[in-house]
Amino acid sequence: MRDDQEFAQEVIRLLTVDDLLRQCAVPDDLAFLESLKLRLNGECGDDEFAGEFERRLRARDSRKSAGRPWLSRTIAAVACVAAIVAGGLLALRRPKAETPEPRNPPRTTVAGGHEKPPGGGLSALTTAIGLAMVVKLDDVLWVPREGPHPSEGELVASGRLQFRSGRLTLSMLTGVVLVVEGPADFELVALDKVFCRRGRLRARVPKGAEGFVVASPGSAVIDLGTEFALNVETDGKSRVMVFEGLAEAALLDAAGSPKRTQLVAKSKEFELDPDRDRIAESVARPEGFVSTSEMDPRSLVLDADYAATVLRSGPRGYWRFESLADNLVPNEVAGRPPLRVSGPIRLTDPRQGNGCAVFEAGAPEQFLGTDALWEVAGKSGHAVEFWFLSDVFSHASLVGLLPPEELVLPGQFSRYVHTLLVELTARERQSLNKPASIRFLHRWPLDTTVGCNLFSQDVYVPRRWHHVVAQKNGVRMDLFFDGVLESSMPIVTEPPTLDCRLVVGRRSPDTGDPKDVRPFVGRFDELAIYDHQLSPEEVLQHFRSASQRAHAD
């Protein structure tokens, strides 16, 4: 928390204005003026401005007639302005504070060649005010404005975006992917709404984010679990087409309420004309709408000695995803079990570079796991390490360790309760979890009503490789993200040594249970499990072995 005087004075000023507004209903003007005097003196000090302001208000109040009951409100409104002016005068009199040195040095460049900003990258505050992240810019020619335009990997808050040509791909923190083609003029309003004055847009809305709205002058389209496109012209006319699922289009009245509505089914196209108050079906022409964004995933390019470096750290299991035989991924540690592929997971062609596991969209049943139980050391500690690339923001399980069901306490929400879980988060209405971050969960005893959580300070970037190490040693749990220790906390209850099932890419191995699946969609590589902790130096060395050299397939 900031403790400098300038920040404190600014907080006092804002609280003063708020309190003065609440006092507008005070019937006793003299009492109000006395309170105002005290507040102005507290704001400005015992100076000439506060005294002169009080004298003028008292003189004005003495001329008040019985037919002017609104004067109290007038005085209060003027007082608000005065408080603001006083704050401005006070700020002018303050000596300019020196800019403090960053507490953290610039961070190492992440996979993909993009450097994280100084001071720990994208902070929790930035995450809180951001609505979407710029995933890709294709030859975007921005309309000039004050300040910089967003670049790839940046969070974007609410506001207007205008560009003359090119294509912009955004990933909302809810997981909605929005592709906009110029010339375009649109505004991010909320996590579930954009307003388009002109342009061609396409939205893909995942399960759990239904209700996404694209509004335009006089009309709007709301998603009902779909992929749809909308073309908005400068004259207010628009055309909508649904490519998957269902949407509802509407013409709006002056208050913004729907006066005419139309359900739009898959492969149907409708024209919306607010001026003529008409919604009419037209011949479907998919080529007339913006296409899905072509985003070739980046390959994770590793140093030649990366595998040897990991093996020197002594993992109990290490899977590189370079080959697949009989649905089994071999273990690089001799005598240790392979990973079994369940579902349509495939491996990239190793002849085109480093291999990895690909989790495609639309297959929530897929996961990786071990057939046998895995002994997880308690007191001596254990760690999991891996690289991942997520296609979008989503609530998705990455790696989980599940003890036997007989150890789960009775009355749980699920018979699958993790003692260790590393997952991705997204913005969700019914969750306190920090969005767009890595969550590391520890549970012991196996009770879903409690848990110890760590969250990464930086956000993960869709379509970019990230490195994660999550570890426990019986008394503490640590979360490393892209080579840096981001979070740490003591463990209240020390678990014993447990035999656990390893599950990757899904919350549980039960493909017959569709509830709360949390499927991962993206790429996964270089999974290692240790029966001890890694040192910060080891984690950083592993991260740097790939951080500079990711490229497109």
C-alpha cells in the first residue's frame, strides 16, 4: 500500500467530496458551513483560501429568503467544487515527488520473445481492471490518438478502439474470443458486452460465458452459446450470421430495450435495419463475414541440453511427448511408468521441432494419466514442473494429484478431491479466484470446503508458452511462474506420504462425469515430477533454457 503524503491527500480529497455530497440534505446551513470550514482547513491547512470561501458562503447565506429552500443544495454543490479546487491548489503547492526506483528489475523475456515489463509484469491491479487481452494484431493501422495503442500480450481495459485496416484478435478474460476486422470503431464496455459503431466482428463464446452481447446503434445480438458474426455499417444497418449454436438479434428502442427480436439459428443470416424498424432474413453468405483468426501456435524450442538439465535435477518421472506408441508416452526416467493418452490427444510431428501434446477444443473427455498410483512424498516434499500454451483464457485443470477415494472425507461435492492441483483461471461470476492467473491448490485433509491457494501475480498470455513449477515441502508451498517465485505460503496441515493418481488436462479421470470438467485446450510439454523441491536457481535455469527461442510452426 502507498504511504506517501500526496497519495494520502488525494484520498482525503475524494472522501471529502463524497461526504459533502451526502450532506446535501442537511437542513441547518450554518452547521453545514461549520463542517465545511473544518474540512477545508483539514484539506488546505489554515490558509486564506478556506477563510475567504467561508466568508463568501456565509454572506450569501445571510441573503437567503424563505422562498429559496434549494440554497442548501446549491451551497453543497459549490462546496464540492471548492474542495476539488482546493485539492488542486494544494497539489500545485506541493513539491514534486521524485519517481521511486522500481522494486523489481526487468523480468526475463518469456517464450515468444516478448519482454515482461519492469516491476513484476502485469500486476494484480492491472488484471482487476482489464477486460481482454490482445492476442494477435494482423497489419492493424490504428486511428491516431493520444497515448500508445495496445500491443500483443497487453491487457485492455474498457474504452474505445479504432483502426482503419487490419485485423485484431482479443481474448476476453471470460474466454470469449473476439475477432474484429477494419475499418472498425468499437468499444469494450464490460466483460460480456462490446459496442460497435462500425466494423466486422466475430465472437466465439465458450460454455460458461453465454450471454455475450455485441450492441450497435439501434440493435444488438446476444449469444446463446454460439459462434456468430456481425457486420455493422456506418448507417446503422447490420447483418448477423450464426456459425454454431443459437443467437438472438434485436432492434432497440430509445431506452435501449428490445422492441423486435429474432432468434437466429445455425447457418442463418438476418439483416437488422433500425431506421426501417425491420429484421429480415437474407441469403446466407458466410464469405461476407470475417473469418476465424488463423493463429498458428508457437513451438517450444529448447536448448540442446534441456533434457539433460532436467534429469540432473533428479525427477522421479519425466515425459517429453516426443513419441507415442499404443497410446503411451514413454517416461525418460528408466523403470518409471508411462503416461496413458485418453481421448483424441495427439503429438506434434517431432520432425518439425520439439514435440508436445495437443489438446484440441471440443473434446472435454481427453486427458493424460498414469495407470498406477504415484507415491507423493509428504515431509520431504514434492514438485511438479511443466510448460503449457493455452489457446484462450479458461478455467482449466493442468496437473492434478488425486489420492484414493477411500481417503476422501464423507459428504464431499465430488469423489475426486485433489491434494495438489495446478489450474488456469478465468473471470467467472461465482468465483473469488483471481482471473487470468495460475492457481496452485493444496488440500489436506481431503475436504472440498477448505483449501490453501496460491495465485500467480502475472497473468498467462493465450497462445504463448509459459513455465510453471508448483512445489511443497511439508511446511511451505511455492509457485514459480516463468522462472520467478511469485507466491509462497505456509502449509497449516502437513499431509503424509500418499499414493496418488496423476491426471493432466482435466479435473478428474471420470469421462462419464460431465460436471465441472475444466478441460484444458492448448499445448502441453516437458512434464516432470520430483520427490523433493527444486531450488530457485534450478527453476530459473530450466526456464531460461527455452525462454528466448519460441517460434511459429
